[in-house]
Amino acid sequence: MAIIFNNGIFQNGFGIKFSRVDIKLWTVSLLIPVLAPIFLIFLWLVLASRIDNQVILPGVWEVGILLFHPTQDMIGMGSLAGNVLVSLLRVVIGYSIAAVVAIPLGVVMGYYGLIFRFFNGFLSLFRPIPPLAWVPLVMAWFGIASLATLMGIETGKLFIYLNNIKFSMLFIIFIGAFYPILTSTIQGVKTVGVTLIDSARVLGASENQIFRKVLIPAAMPSIITGMRIGLGIAWMCLVSAEMLPGSLSGIGYMITHAFTLASTDIVIAGMISIGVVGALMDMVFRRIELKKFSWRKQAES
Amino acid sequence: MNEESLEIIGIQGLSKTFTTQKGNQFLAVDKINLKIFKNSFTCIVGPSGCGKSTILRITAGLEQASTGTVHYAASPVTKPCAEIGLVFQEYSLFPWMTVLDNVAAGPEFAKVDKKKRRHDAMDYLFMVKMEAFKDSYPHELSGGMRQRVAIARALANEPDVLLMDEPFGALDAHTRILLQQELLRVWELTHKTIVLVTHSVDEAVFLADEILVMSSHPGEIRKIIQVDMERPRSRANPKFGALTDDILRELGNGMVKSQP
């Protein structure tokens, strides 16, 4: 699409006209979000050359090479991509279980006062316990049992994959994601307008339909927000759990292990991967929030 | 007009007591007796808190009477039924649904096939002149438009009786008058039985065949007034003003009585 310059007016192939000011504004607005990272990298470059010590601060270039060759094996720890994938798989499974339990429970707790009172005291006792505080107990319970143990698979390629999905890890992720999702779901259902529920009842909705067609859609924006927060926490908990002794794969393991080998470049490459994966997952949810639930923000104003 | 004398809703000895948060008993409405005739337009007027909405909610099956009964045709009303629709003052449309899907919600609950219910819903959108907004969301509409959609949604469920709980209470004066005219048009088109609760005497005199004047603490029906003015009614008609005055005086008495 050619841009033709004519009397200070740009015109593209679609005949849409931009003034020079518009284009200037565009470039500026595109540039703003990358300014801070560029500054950080610059700072890193300067500091790395000043310090000149690979263990304290490796150069931008060394870390960059690792990031751009994600499938390369790293000193017998598996590849960067492989470890990220193992961690992601753990999160996806543990997180899905948390969502499947927390959402229905949250909906009935939000709707029926009696059920709320039944569960709330009990759940409040466990809420303040940090997910990582569960690790010793969970190790005692599950040890190194994994999905492979559950399915009775002991050899082959499948074993390697399934053996990486340890119950202890899944449990930690579950705890991390469970509470944000539960709390937001309860909150979302509790704030559904009484008139909406009454309207549905007058229009002939059954109790079941009120749940499926009124409460859940009405609470969905809140549920999605909880799922977004829960995913962030689950990801953080997992990486921390993987850093604990006994872990043999995953991005958290890779970082800790690289540290013991004084490979700070791998540590930083791993950290950047964690950040990028977390941000990408968050972005997906934000997209869903914006696209599907724009009605909420506008309906509230 | 022999058909008009057919009783469609009968309320006998209806009382409703609420328990307040402090545990006190509060008598909202007391010993209401009332007959609504088929195809009639009835308005209930009264001061705030006289229990007029409570009568409507019990009639719709949303709440239970403490004593007394409500009958639709010959059967007692204890839960919501398709024959009785209810239009709320506001915030009743499902915000995540388009206008068309909102109107088709009743048939959706009744598991009517998607294509058919959307097709039928369109007819009702035409009736309230909202067909151009079928794909809009409620938050994109003005208050008056939303109430048009709410009316269409209630009608799409094909009830015999349409209960309306201050349906125009949240609208500005101009929109309110416009929608009153529209409601009369829809009523004449569909031959529904309408019971409309309002605190606007003007609205009641403009719309109703019969006006029930209520007093509060406890809610009682003080007077039943037949309105024998030809439609369309003009607010400039001296009869209109005289009747409005009468009712306001009646309400004034009710208020004096209720003061300690």
C-alpha cells in the first residue's frame, strides 16, 4: 500500500487521508511502550561492560543467543523451550482443575446463603496459608508420584512426559489458582441484580436455567477477572515450587540448577521466559475481557 | 362489551407481612380484595411504600401471600407462570444479550427453537418500533428504548395479563408521555389485560379504565374509580383535571391518616 505525499496529506491505497500530525502521533504512541525496555537494555549493556563479570551480570548478547535458540540443550538440563513447556503443561492441568472446582462452587456459594455459610468459615481458614507452605506436607503425601504413576506407565516417551506432571506440583498450582477464582465467582454472583433474576423467573426460567443462563453469564466478567488473577498466581507458585529441591524439570528447576553451575546467563534467560509467558497468558485473558465483556463496564456507568 | 366483565384475576383477603432486619413484623398490605377483568386497563396509584409493588409481585408469583389468595382464571397463583408477565421499572434487560435475544428470552426458557423464537421476537420489536435496534446491547439504548424492549420481551412470552411495576418511573417527562401513548396503542393492538402500578396520578388518569387508590401503613385500597373518558384522552379536558384533583385529594387524605 503506497503512501503518496501530497500537500502535507498522506494518502494510502484505501483513500484514507492522514495528516502529517496523525502519522507523528501514531509513531509516538507506538514508541511509548517500548521506551522503558529499550532504556533497561541500554542500562544493562552499560552495567555489564563496566562490571565485566559473567557470573554477576552476563552480557545482553550472551542471554540473547540463549533466548533465540530455545531448543538447544543447556548443560544437560534440557532445552529452554522444553522446560518452559513442562512448566506450562503443569500449570494448564493444575489450573484447569482449580477452575473446574472453584467456578461451580463459587456460583452456588454466591447464590445460596446457606451454602456460603457452610463453606466460608472452613475455606477462610485455609486461604491465608501461602501455597508454598503446603510443599512439605504435599511432598509427604504425594512424594514423587506423577500422572505416570497413576496411569501405570513405566517406560517409553509418554512416561517421560507424564512423569514430569507430579501431583505435588499440581496441588500447589491448584491452591494458588483456587482462591482468586472462587472469591471472584462468589462476588460476581452476589452482585447480580435481583431484578435480573426476577425477570428470568417471571419469563419462566427454571432454577437450572437461572444458573446457566442468568447467573453465570452475568457473573462471567468477574469470573474471568478471577481466572486471570488466578493464572498469574498459579504461574508464580509453580515456578517457585520447581525451584525447591527434588524438582528435576521445569523452568524454575532450570534457573536454580543454572545458578548452582554459576551460569547466570541461563538464569536471566529463564527469568525473561517466565515473564514473557506470564505476560502472554495475561494478555489472552485481557483480550477476552475486552472483547466479550465490554457490556459490563458500559452497563455500570 | 360483554367480554370485559370476565374476571381474569381475583384477589381475596390478601395480606403480606415482612420481617424487618431487627426482627419486627411489618404489615405491608392488608386485606386486599380486588377483581381484574379481561382486557381491562387498571392502574394502582398510591404513595411510596403503600405496598402496591408487593401486590404486583405476589400476583406475578414472585412472592407468597401471608394470608389470602390470588387466582388467575380459576387456579391459584403460587409461582411465576407464562400467562402473567411483569415489566419492571429498570435494570431488567440482560446486559450480555442483544435486544433481539432479550425479547426472545422467554421462548428460550421455554426451549422454543432458535430460529422461530428470533423470528417471533422481531414481530414484537416492530410492535414497539425497536426493530432497527435488534443487534444493539441494552447499554447502548436510552432509558425509554430499554423500556420499549422490556415491554416487547414481556409480550413475546404471550401472557394474558401484563403487570407493570412503575414501568415509566425512571424516564423523563417527555419520554414518559410518549411511552404512555405507545402503551395504549400496544394494548389496543394485543387485547392484553394490563395492571400498571404508578405513583403518578396523571399517568393513571391518562391510561386506565379503572383506578385503585391506595393508602399506606398498612397498604389498603381506599377507593376504586371508573374513568369514563374517551381515548385518546386530552390533559386539557376539564374532566381530566377534575379527576386528577379528586384522586390527589383522596391520596392526601390517605397520607394525613397515616401520619402519627
